[in-house]
Amino acid sequence: MWLWLAESDTKFATLLRAGLFVALGVSIMVLADTLFREGTVKHVFMELGVAIIVASIAVRAIDLRGNDRLIKKLVSELTAMAETQHTKLAEIGEAHFEKMAAMVNRSSREALPEVLQEVFKDRDPRLYANTIAIIDSFEKMGSTQSWTDRVALRFVGDLFQYVSDNATNLAKATAPGGAYDITLPRSASQLADTILAGQMDQLVEGDSYIVVSDLSSWRDGLSEFFSATVRALEKRVKVRRLVCPFDEDRLLKQTEIDEFFQRHWDEKIFRDWLDADGLPMYELAILTRREVVSNKNLSIEHVGVFHHAKEIACFEPRQSDLSRMTFSTEDKLDKKVLEKLWPKAHANYRVEGKEVHLVSRREIVKTLGKDWWK
């Protein structure tokens, strides 16, 4: 049948061929109207559909070889229309491709704002503004290969993961019958846990993490961060933590204090990783609440500093639930304060002559006494 349709010169076959091309042109126009919003792409496809319809009618009319004056006039007019449509299509296509070529010839960064404006067209203006702000920040932080910039990018990446995952799920949920979960951090502490763990994993042999710590921030676990700390010790990263009970720590229950000891005061961890002087790679010391208050003139603050070669990443929690932290590339931990407080604290080891003795959990609990954090 298709062979007959292609080769037959009968009027019926000619009209049928014309009908098929008209149907093709109409289909292209319908698809363009359905799939594309107003714009260059939709306009190109609509013009293409019209051109196919007009051209098919004109050509098939010529095939009929009508002698009637009306048919000749119709053929002439339709042919002229077809030529006009093709000319318009060529002009539109040329302008469109010139625009695309101009975008390609520019750097991707130069073209990006224009692309994003098209993507976020007729949508909440905050989407465009926030996306551009994020990209600008990425570009600024990624302009150097410094360790601290990689730290900052990883920090943002951990935050961005929640945005990306939920945006994907929300897009699916808006489809008919769609229903997808929105995943949010259980708490600020959970998000901080992921961020700090990632930071700890970036440290290598010879690096260190030194912190003046509270107790309340460990109330929600920080399990990922502690696991990362153990991995860092395995790489021979030095960890030194001075625990200072702050005002908010007085509200902690005995069970929460017990959980802290169970996790941190691990004699196996102390014993398995020792430095060249025989001291634990994880040096842990605790001040009582009374000792913190008596040294309040030293302005003790919660500060954690990651040292990598000559670079620094410093985190300063401003809330005990870690909902607000200050990040900087300067060491905000006053070493003089640490040097004054450490000898007054109760450490996980004691030095007697040339011997280093580890302090057991039972011994430290007895030494600190009841309600030592209140």
C-alpha cells in the first residue's frame, strides 16, 4: 500500500499524500503547543508545522495539474505562502542559532545567569537569586586549591544535600498521584554531626584537632563525629579535648553524663594509639563546674580547631544545641588559656617520672565526685 501511495499518480493518491503531510504539520503544531512554553523553541516548531501544511497543499495541487483558472490561482497563492513560511522559518532559525552560538562562544560562567533566568522564568524570584548566590560562593571558594576552601565547600555540600534531595522529591510529589518523603535533619546537632565528621575525616597523619568542649552538645549523640575521631586516631591525628561544664550543662541528667563517659572515656582507645612520648593520641581532660567558675576571668569559650599543615578551620558553637556556629580560618582558641587550665583538669593519664599511667573510667568518676558538672 505504501509503495502504491508513493508511486501512484491518481488524484485519490495525490490527495491522500497531501492529507498525510497536513496531518504531520498539525501534529507538530499540537506537540509544540503541548510541550513548550511561549518562546523561541515553540515558535520555531509552530512555524515548521504551518510550513509543512502549506507546502504539502501547494505541491499536491500542482500535481493535480488542474486547468481551471481558480486552481491555478490557488496553486500560485499557496506556493507563495509556502515560500514566505520557509523564509520566516529560516530567519527565525538563523537568529536562534546565532543566539546559541553566542552563548557557546562565551564562557559557561558568563552564559549561566542568562540560562538560569530562562529556567526560573515566571517563578519565585528568590530561586534565581539564591541559586546565583550559591554559585558565586562556590566559584569564590573554589578559585584556590587551599584546604580551608575545600573544608568550606564540603560544609556547604553537606547543607546542600538536604536541599537537593528534597527538591527532587517535591518535584515528583507534584505529579498526579505523587507522594514522596521530605527528609530534614532531626536536629541542628544531627546536621552539625555530619559536618564535623566530614571535617575530621579530612585530617591526615601529623594533623590535629584541639577543642575546649562543653557537655550539652554531646547530649544528642554526635555519633558520626566521634566515629570520625576514632578513624582520625587510627591515622595518627592528635586529638586534645578539654571538657568545661558551662551554664547550660548544669541541666544535664546523670544518665546523660554517664553516656558521655561511656563513649569518650574508653581505655582501649587511650591504650591502642599512643604518641612518641607514650601519651594517648586522644588526650582528654575534665574540669569541674566549680573549677570553671573559679577561672571565669579567663573567658573560657567553646572552640574547636582543626589543624592541617599550616592551615586552620575553626568552629565556634554559639548555641549548646549547635544551631548556630561561627566558622573561620583563624585559630580562635587562646593557647595561654588552655595551658593554664590543662594542669588544673583531670586527665585520662598521669605522668609519674618517666612512666605514663592511664586513668580508668572508674577512677575518674570517683575523682570528680557527685554532681561535678553542676
